[in-house]
Amino acid sequence: MIFRVEKIFLHMILLLFFSAGVSTVQAEKPLIEIEIRDHLFWPSEVTVPANTKVKLLVFNRDPTSEEFESYELNREKVIMGNQKAVIYIGPLLPGVYPFFGEFNPDTAQGKIIVE
């Protein structure tokens, strides 16, 4: 009888272990691609879902470096010429979050729209 109870208990533990593992598997984060070309962000506006962590993949197609910067997103990242960088943002509340290129702030401007 004790052996049977231990076996049932073991099965319950394994079931809990495997079901917890399945519930912690996360969906892949949304991916947004942005390019820097001619000291401009393309696209200059992107829309992302609220309350979701998002992966920005920023390609700098210019031969010179640019810095992706946003005070509202609390992010800054130098991207060397002809290189790419990954920047994670969020989860964010609905709103508009501007960003700019530190080295070309007059032309390199954009915004993240969170809905």
C-alpha cells in the first residue's frame, strides 16, 4: 500500500513539474525592424502592442555611426555604420514614445506608438 501511495505521489509531482514547464514557455517577442538611411529612420513611426515586450532590430545602412536614443524609452545605443543592433523595449503603456539619432538629431527622428 505504501509503495502505491508513493507511486501516485511521484506521478502527481511529475505532472505538476511538466505542466509548470509548459505554462512558463513564452511566446516569441514581436520583432520590429527599423533602418537608418541617409540619417533618417525608416519607418519613422512604428506601432507596437501595449503591455508587451518588443524587440527592435535597427539596421544602420549609412557608412557612419548613429546613436538610437530615447529619453521616454530610457534607451540609448550606438550603432556603427553598416551594422545592426537589437534594442528591447517594453512592456509599455499606451502612448507615444519619441526617439532620435543623437548624431543627426535634426533629421533622424521617429516615434513608437503604443496601442
